[in-house]
Amino acid sequence: MRLLTRSTLISALVFFMALIASGFYVFDQVSQEVKDEIDEELQNRKLEILASIAAHPNAPIRQPGLATDFQLDTIKAATYAALREHTEDIPMYELVEKEYEPHRQLVTRFIHKGTYYRLRIHLSLLDLEDMGEVIALSTGAVIASLLVLSFLLNFFLQQRLWRPFYSTLSQLRTFTIDQADALRLPTSSVHEFTELNQTIAWLTTVNQRAYQHQKQFVENASHEIQTPLAIALHQTEQLIQSPALTTADAQALDLLNQQLERLSALNRALLLLSKIDNQQFGETQTVDLVALVRQTVDEYEFMAEHKGLHVQLLTMDDIDVLASEHLMAVLVRNLIRNALTHTPAGGTITVQVASRSVQIENTATRRLDQPETLFGRFVKQSDTAQSLGLGLAIVKSICDRYGFTPSITQPENRFRIAIQF
Amino acid sequence: MKLLLIEDEPGLSQTISQFLQSQGHICETAITYQQADEKIGVYAYDCVLIDLMLPGGNGLAILKRLKQDHPQTGAIIISAKDSLDDKLAGLDLGADDYLPKPFHLAELNSRIKSILRRMKFEGSTSLDVGRMRIDTEARTVFVDEQPISLNRKEYDLLLLFATNKNRVIKKSALAEHVWGDQADQVDSYDFIYSQLKNLRKRFSQAGYELDIQTVYGIGYKFSPDC
């Protein structure tokens, strides 16, 4: 739920309750006022009646006709003594409405020429009931229009006032740390939004800069490591030429050389990764994948032969990919070499090019629990100590660079990597 | 042969020049742009190795001047950058080869010899190693003028051995020379053994024993019959 909708709903609810309460309050106040007014009226009438009786002391006192608003009864002395003047609400039958309607009645007593009388004067309360109805209706109307107004306001604010906020949000949603251009955040006259945008702009810039530095650092470090490694490798190459080398020395030298070569390969792989991440393989061209896959399979035939592997190449469709030719060659080579390295002797490898994907499937030695982690850096599945754990990470980097989708599945006893282009 | 090595890293400059001297060349070194420029202006060389990133200037400018003043001098770019742009620019300016760092000395040796062969013998592309003759233009091999049929990889292997005779070549150098850049994985180089076995077989069928021996498991050495 949007913040604005929520705040509107809450305020609408509060207003709704407040208005209902105020409706009751107004009704209570008004009805109190009306009752006071009516009571006053009744008192007035009482005085009128008593005055007219006093004015004509000799006229006989009798029960008035039908059309009057009061009743007179003679009562016993005991009843007279018990009767206290009071007002009360009573229902009375109304001829027009044909139903009982609430009335206000003043009950009082007086003595005229030694006779005890009870006087009851009544007045219709209909006005008050109508008034309550009117109040309730108008309160309802006010509530309804306020609700409509607040939702209209909500909509309008969403459209106008919050526009910079939503614009910022949509930019942030698509923001990636390695994007080339900075965010273009909207300007706003609202203090909070301006501050938010400034903070976001600052934060993204700082992060982008840190990311750039880090990427540059890896590349520079790899470059710097290259020279001493090259010198060390050249020295071992020169040392093994010596005819005076003892077997023990040669073994030590062999081990030294292996480690240096491993270090060198690691360094080159890191350099390649950072170059891919730094997008230093700019030029793209149309790469014929079928040709590339076939060429790579041919090229590594010797390895398959050496390990006694059976390699099968199935090409169904032509796939042209717009990418750096060099990187595509690295991608295909890494996939095929990965399969060649990890297939047990005597196993089979099936390379299939079809429906805009390349699938490489090989006999697996065991099932892996989380095969997708193999795309991570320095993740090794193999028992071969030689593996750097960067081959598939490079594949993943290249896929990320061009928006390809790599996946690993394990259909019974086999291991399959598929790249969807 | 007289070579000039333009390389600003003293350690690298030292090992490469020592190696080139051990191969019977006269090798001079320059470690700054200024030095390189002066030496090229004063002396003539058979082949110049140029590092592109130099203190004081870009190696490409030196290459340009070299090819203007001494078009007969061979030039190899050795660059740590391994960028396609530099490679194309260098070859455009007349560089004869481009070797990305780090490289094996055996590889450098093979490249230099190939250039010197072309430069010195006016395009003669024949390489004689004992009874064996390699026509590097036609990529064919003869023993006693009898052609030996080799596939591309076998030929590449043989050429590296022939240009580095009596030297131990590391297995990794052989693998990289024939199968290209191994940037991302470290393999066991066992497969080289079977490749060499095939190569020997080709020659023994023609009645020639190719003397390639393994040395302490580090590499292989070709000792021709001369």
C-alpha cells in the first residue's frame, strides 16, 4: 500500500468517526435545546390556561373538546398530594401520520374552588425527530463528500507532489553499480525529496567510484604481478638448461616451475576477468557459433583422444551471436575444456547447438548438491588439484556481459551446462 | 646477430638479454624512450624488441622511426597490455610480430629466428636442421629431400623444437605454442607425450629417428643429428 493511500485511509477513518461523533453531539445539543424550548412552551401554555381559568372564575371547568392540546381531570386529595409537576415523553396517536408519534407532556396540578385538578398539556416532538434526521443526513453527506475529496486529493498528490519521488525510485530500480552514466535525478521544490536525491546521488557516486577503483586495482595488481612472475619463469627456463643439474635439483625446479606457472595462469585469469568486467572487449561482431564450436572441438580432439573420451557434436541450427569474437572463443573453449577435464576416462561428451543455445553434456563422476555455485570464483568441484576454479567464473562473466543465460543441470549421471543466447 | 632490447623493467631486461646472449646474439638494452631513440639513431640492428609502455614515451613512436630509418631491421612488439588495438597499430606500423607478456623464452627465440631468417636471407624460408629441412613458407618438412607429412599441430611442435635445438623446452611452452593461450586453466601436460609419440612415428616411418628426449619431467629437448 502506498504511503499516501495509507495516510489518506487513516485520516479518512478518523474523520469518519469524528464526524459521526459530532453528528451525535450536534443532535444531542439541538434536541436539548428543542426540549428546553418545548418545556418553556408548555409552561407558557400552563400559565395561559391557569390565567384563563382565573379570568373566568364562574365558568364551569370541564374537559376540553377533541381539538385541544390539554386534558383536565379532577383528582382526589391524596393523588393531588402525591403529584409533582413534571414533564415526560409520551407516544400519541397522530391521525395524519396514522401512527404513534413522540410527544412532550407537562403534568401539573391546581386547586380551583376546593376541587383538585390534574392538568396535562402536550406538544408534538415531531420537529425534533425531523431535525435528527436532517442532522444525520447532512453529516452523512459531509462524510461522503470529504471521503471523495480526500481520495481525489490523494490521486492528485500522487500524480504531482510525489512525482519526483517515483521518478527517483524507478531510476534506482534499474541502477547497477557498473553502469556508465550517473543517475539523472529530478529536481524538486520539496525539501525532503531534494535531500533524498542529494543523498542518493552522493551515495551512488561514491559507490560507483569505489567499484571503479576496485576493478582498476585488480587489473593494475595483475599487471604488476606479471613482471616478477615473468622474470621468475624466465629464470627457471634458463636454469633447466644446465647440464650440471642433479636429479634432486631438477625435481625442486620442476615443482617451483609448476607453482610459478600456476600463479601465472591465475594471474592471467584474473586479468581476463577484470578486463571482461571493465568492458575492455568493446568491438562486437557477428560470431558464427556453429563454426566456432566445431573448430574448438577439433582443436581439443587430442585431449579427448589422450583421455579416451568420446566427443559427439550435434549441430541443429546456425546461431549468430553479436559479441566479441575473442570472448566467444574463450567461452566455448572454457566450456569444452571444462568438460574434457572433468569427464572420467572412457566417458562421453555431447556438444549440442540448437535453438539458440549451446549445451555441453558429459558423464559425471558424482552428483553435486549446488551445481550453480560452480559459476562462482574459486569454486572447484574437481579432485584435480590443478584446477583454478576460474574457468566457469569466466564463462559466467562473459554471459553477464552479453546477457546470455548459463545454467547447470544434472540429468541422471550426467552433467550439463547450457548457455541460452 | 645484433639485437636491441627496449624494456623498462630492469629484471626482465636482464633475463631476456642474458638469454639472447646465450643464444649467440649480441644484445644491447635500452630502458627508457630516450635511450632507445638514441641507440636507434646511431646504430643498426638486425632485430629490435620493443616494449610499448616506456618511461618517457610510447614504444610505437620508436617503431615508427625504426621502420623509417631502417626498414630492413626486424621488430617485435613485446607488450604487457595484450590489447588488440596496440597489436593492430603495431603491425600497421611495420612490426613483424607481436608477443604478449608473459612469454616463454623458447617462444621468443622461435619468433626472433623466424624474423631473422626472413630478413637476412632475403626471403629464404628454409631452415636446415641436420638431415631435416623445413620450408617455413610452405610449411613442409623434408628429410633427405623426402617429404614428411605432418598435420598442423605436429608441424608447429617440430618448428619450435627446430628453432630451439639442444635446449630444454618446458611442457607449458610447447602447449602454449601449439594450442594457444591457456589463460584460464592449468592442465596437466600429459597429452604432449602422446603428441610427441605421434610426431616421432611420422619420422621413423621415413627412416629418421627424431631425437626428442624428456628432461627430468620438466620439458623436452631436441638434439638433432649434427
